Amino acid sequence: MLDLAPITNVDDYLVDLERFGIRLGLDNMHRLCEALERPERTFRSLVVAGTNGKGSVAAMTEAALRADGRRTGRYTSPHLVRPEERIAISGKPVTADRFRWAIETVRSAVDRLRRQNRLEAPPTFFEVMTAAAFVVFRQARVELAVLEVGLGGRFDATNVTQPVGIAITSVDLDHEAQLGTSIGAIAHEKAGVIKPNSVVILGERAPEVQDLIATTCHEQGALFIDARKGTSVRIRCTAHDTQLSLETPVRRYDRVRLALQGRHQAANAVTTVRLLEGLVHHGIEVSAHAIVSGLSNAAWPGRLEWITLPSGRVLLDAAHNPSSAQALAEYLAETRNTPVPFVLAVMRDKDVAGIIDILTPQASQIVCTRVSRERALSASALATCVRDRSPGTPVAVESEPEAAVARALADADTVCVTGSIFLIGHFLGTIGARADVVSTP
């Protein structure tokens, strides 16, 4: 039994870890997993990588496996309100007690390694969280765990596993400082998750990316499947309903109502279906009924999620880069006749101008705000950028998100809150926690 070093306050310990920021590399994770007696080898894993859509694919995949009677784990990031959300067993976030136990277990291993001078550097927040997920999955006797890659792939902490199935959803510019400034460079990082004998599903259409992923699969001895090849898709999208009819080389799925809204979710659903179908190559047969159930019942909060307040309706969407902003803009253009006010907060290391350029045609006004994160752009600086990029768009500044939402709803019955997942988390942790708030389809 591993010895435990009690933590006075888990939250404080994790916040302290965040000061180490992002550090790419796998040496720490391999040593940590070894000290923890290799928990990542006690279950079969599925890895989901990509610039956008990976959380949605992870949610749909896990829901389908659970509907098929499998005992599942799910590891995703970042969290919206509480870190426990990142680690789920059978679709439910772990309890605070189990989460605390897992963090204490990992910290004990870290302390031993540091006393032995076996860690090159203190572990990062993400490394500790990933290791904690592994020990939780081992303790819970998980059969299949769905792991969302945090950043890139090649040097991500999740990449110490040997997955049976891999989905790469999309490749676009994001986190350029860590991953590179070209699509090719970023695709190379994401291709780093490919392992021998794995089944690899690619949702990305760009020929440059397809060629690189296919070549990597050939070199690694992995099975490459283009999610779109041999498939036909029909989509029906309204303000509150997204339906999909899909025929793959394996099966036909008629009139499936997707739990996750927006036309862009059809591409994520196709990638999910092909991943689940591809698992048969590892002896894992997932029924058509379970696949449909996963698509129809997956929960992934803060992504085109409608919330009803007494003062009006709020659309939450964690669009944090131009690609995800484009998906949001297309959803609004397809499902609404008139522009809506936006409440916007953006991290300063994002493509702020690109996000603004895409969203402003759908905006009746933009109320700029800020969340309490070191990386957050100030509300006033964001407002200046909006005025520069779109002089005809009315702009207001409210430093507090609650005041920003109230201001946006003063003259409208609907508002869209977006620009950063941290803003969505703040909303759900404050305004969205009230008893008079209702989630609506």
C-alpha cells in the first residue's frame, strides 16, 4: 500500500503547482507512473487528440461505451468549476474524498522521487492531475478509459499510455508558442500519440494532415482510418435540435438526435462512430444501440449550452480560438434571425483579433469583461481591440462577468457568453449555481 502524505488543502496544493506552468516532456510522467506501480497499465485506454472537438468526442465515446455495459473512466481538461470534473467514473465526476485520496497518493510518490533526486523538475499541475486520474481508474477497476490530450500530443502527460484506439479530431493553429506556428508542425505534435497496433481515426480533412497521419500510422504499425472515407452524412440543425443520419462502411444510423448542439458536432459524431466501430480490431464490439445512445446522451457542459435565467436566456460556448468561434458564428447564423449581444472574455495569448472578426457579424453589441486569470486580457484592452477591428459594433466594458451578463440582458432576452472556457466556468460557478437557473435544450 502506498504511503500517503496528508495535504492540508488540496486546492492550495494544486494552485501552487500551476505556477510551474506548461512543461512538455514525458520523463517526469514515466518516473511518476513507475513510482505509482504503473496504474496506466491496468486498463485499456482510448486517446482523443485535436485542436477542437476532442472534448466532445471524448464525451460521446465514453457515453457509448458505458451504454454498452463497460465500466468506464474519462479524463478531460480543463475543468469548468471544480477539478473533480476532470476525472469521471461511469460518467460521474469522482467524489471530493476520492479526488483528495488520489492527489495525496500522487503527492506521496512525488515527495519520494524528489527525496531520491529522481525528478528533473517539480511536476506540473497537469502531470499530477493525469497521474491522479490513472490511480483512480486503477482503484475503480475501470475497463476502458477515454483520455483527452491536454496539449499537442507527443509530449503530453497522457502519452505514457499504450492506447488501443486514437481519435485525432482536427488540426488548427492554437498554442503556437508550444506546438509551432504551422499546420504541419502542429500535426506532427498530434501525430506523436500514435502507437504500434493502435486504431487511428482521423477527422481532419486537410490533405497535408491526412498524409502526415497516414504516413505515421504506416511507420508505427497502426491501422489508419479516415473518418470521412466511405461515409455519407445528412444533418438537420435548428436552434434546439441537431439530427444526424449517417452511413459508414459498417452500419447505417438513421435520424440520431445529438445531445451536443451545432452542425459542427456532426463531424465529431462521425469521428466518434468510426472510433467505436474500429475497436472491433481489438476485440471490443460496441453495439449500434450503444453508439446511438452515446451520441444522444453525451453531456459536455459549456458548449452551445442554453441556460434560462429569470432575466433571459444565456447561450454558453467555450469558443477560445478562431475555429471554435467560427462554429459558434455558424450556429447563430443558422438558428437565429437577428444578432445577439455577446459577453466576451479572452486570454491574451489567444488570437484575439481572429475571434473578434468572426463573432462581430453576429453581435448586436459586445460587452467586454475579464476573468481572474493571469493570462486574461483586461476588459478595457479587449474593448479597444473590438473597436479597432469592428468600428460599427457597439461596445461596453464591465470588469465583473456578472455585471456584464446583466448589462447584456438589460435590452435583450438572449445573450451569448463566450471567448474563454474560464468565463464559462465562472458563470456556471456563480450565476449558473443559483436555484432559479434552468438548463434548457
